[in-house]
Amino acid sequence: MEIDEVRFDCRHFRGDVPCLPNKMSGKRCRCDEYKPISKRILIIKLGALGDVIRSTAILPAYRKQHPDAHITWVTNSPEILPLNGAIDVILRFEYRAIIPILQQEFDIAINLDKDKEACSLLCAVKAKNKFGFTVKNGHLAGCNSAAERKIITGLFDEDSKNNILSYQQEMFDICEIKFNKEEPLLRLNNDLVEKWKILTEKSKGRKVIGLNTGCGKRWITRLWPEKYWIELINILQKNNYYPILLGGEDEDHKNKNFAKITGAYYPGVFSLEEFMAIAANCHLIVTAVSMMMHIAIGLKLPLVLFNNIFNRHEFEMYGRGIIIEPQTGCDCYYGLQCTRKYPCMNDIAVMDVFKGIELTLKKN
């Protein structure tokens, strides 16, 4: 075969290694699996991990609009992005990956992060159409009015509080595509999901309720009191539910203590991949606003969500969850420290959470 016969514009083309049709079936260019690229799309979404998860909702929309598009995604969390063909190339944000990107031309380039590195990359890449956040005159700028609105809500609390759009709706507006409740896409290890079906045996037919007891180190104002978790576990057990304790290294000591006091099952600390597989075997998740929230939504699980310091309109629950907030409200919008003597999270009553669990399960 001559070099001018190579189909460089095929979605299967991988650069300097054989394409999958060639590797699997010995096929060569001009074969029946030739798929000419209709659009080249670049998505920049570096982090945080939870935001990367919910940003994947744009993939089904772009695949519907441009089924033969070649999509490249740049991120700090490649391990979370789906491997189901929704993305053609997943790149970790590092020098060796960025240099080749700067030599390409894209039809559409999107940056959904406001940090300087991501904005600078969008500014530097060649693209016919750019959406999201970029750099102008040395500072953060929006490529369109929707991106500019998102910048404003990030700069001024009063504008943020007045926002009534979900994160997904804002993101779709920034991309100038219609939001039809497209859902996030997760990378899920089905073998690990199968492994953790052991929870079905342990629960003996009871509904498995995943209790994510932490919220990360940044906004500890989101923490629900430990004595409330213990009380909720006891109520769930008395009502024939099977609560399991979830969390990472930061919650390990606490979860071990809860397990010792209540007898609730605590599987331990695992990799993100296995953590998601465990969660996938739950019937419902209870959590504060955290990465667990994004995982539960990505897994399409019923969700009871604690919220105090954030705008509740930001969270797209896809009709499968409820948000429970302190009845006394919260004085610390996006606050790192509570200004009250008696933290507002103490005003989320245990019985309200239990009733929320039962109501959410009934609806789903």
C-alpha cells in the first residue's frame, strides 16, 4: 500500500500504530469499516474529578449531533472517563500530550474550566469555533455570553445565589447546544461490580443503603454530626434496611468506629475504580455534596443529598433524588468555616433523612 492510500481521516486511525480493524481482522485502508471524520472536537475539562464526571453529559449530545466526530478530551483524571467509544482520545494534561494538540486544527474546541492552564490551552489551540473559558488581555474571559455569565456567578455571591440553572444546563448553554437531560457517563469495571454483588448475599434481600459519611477536607462545613450517622444507622437496621459505610482514607477511622458501635458493614478503603463498583451495588446513596454525589448520579442511583452551603439549583438530580437542607438555613455560602456556634448541619434531623430515604426508594 502506498502512503497516499492511507485514510488519515478515518476515526480508526491511531497515528503510528495499527488501527483496531487491522489489528483484529487484518483489514487495510478503504475497508468496510472506514469512517470519515465529520468534525474534530476538543474538550478541555481538567478537574475536579466530580466536575469531570458531570461534564461528560455533553458527550451524548455531541455524539447525537456529530456521530462521526473525532473527540479528544484533556483532563487531570483520565481514569474516570468512559471507554465506550464516546471519546476517541483521552489525554492527561501534561506537556507531552499538549504539544501534539497545538499542531492540530479542530472544528470545535471547548474549555469548561476557569483555571489559567485550561484557559491558556483553549486560547492557544487552533479551532474554527471556541466555547467556554479563555484568556483575553491576560485575564479570564468568556468565549460567549453564557460563559461570561458563569464567570460573573463565580465572582459575586449575590449573582451566584440568584442562579436557578443546574451545572449541566449552564454547561450546555456555554457549548450552545440544547440540554435534553443527557446523563453523565462513567467508566465502570463490570468485573468489580460483579465481585461486589456479594452485598446481595450479605444484605439477605434487604435494600442496601450506602452512607457516605465524609465530604472532603476543603468544605468541612458540609459534615453531618457523627452521632446523627449512628442514629440513622440504627434506625435503618431496625426498619430492615442494610446500611453500608462508604468513604475514603479521610473517613476510615470514623467508619471503623461507626461499624464497631452499630455493627454496620464497612468494606474498607479502595481504589476509585472499586469504590464505584461497591456503590453500584447499592439501592440508594446518602451523601453530602461530594464526589460521591457525582458518582451516584453517574450510576443512576437514587440519592438523598445533604446541602447547606451551595445553591441547590446547581444540582441536576435527573428525577432520582431529593435534597435535604437545614430548616434554619445556612449563613456560610461557600463557606470554609461555620459562623454559628451551633452548625446548621445539626439542623438536618435524622428522622427527616430516614423519611427522605423511604420516599426516594418508593419513587424509584
